[in-house]
Amino acid sequence: MMSVHAIKTAVQRLAPQERAEFRAWFEAFDAQEWDQQMADDVATGSQVDSCAAGGAAATRSSGLIRP
């Protein structure tokens, strides 16, 4: 496996068009990983409840609603 330093060096050596292709690929890769993490969190309920609670607390503290 390549180190992060080796990957950074390799990316810096890419021609502009290759770097654009890499960027597009990495953005899609990163988005897919994020989507999968969100789907996993929703499936287990691990983050949904805390996000909902945080959002409700913020809304309540803003004065938009009262308990």
C-alpha cells in the first residue's frame, strides 16, 4: 500500500488533465463513501437520533419553538 506522502507526490506529478480526471474520480469515490456511511447510520439509527436531538435543541434555543 502507498503512503499518504507517496500519493500526494504522485498527484502533484500528474498533468493538469490527469489531475482533473483524478479529482472527478476522487469526488465520486468520496461521495459514495459518505452516502454509504449515511445509509449505515440510518439503518442502525446511530446518528439519526443524535442529529435530530441536536436540531431540536438548536431550534428550541433559537426561540422558534417552546418546550
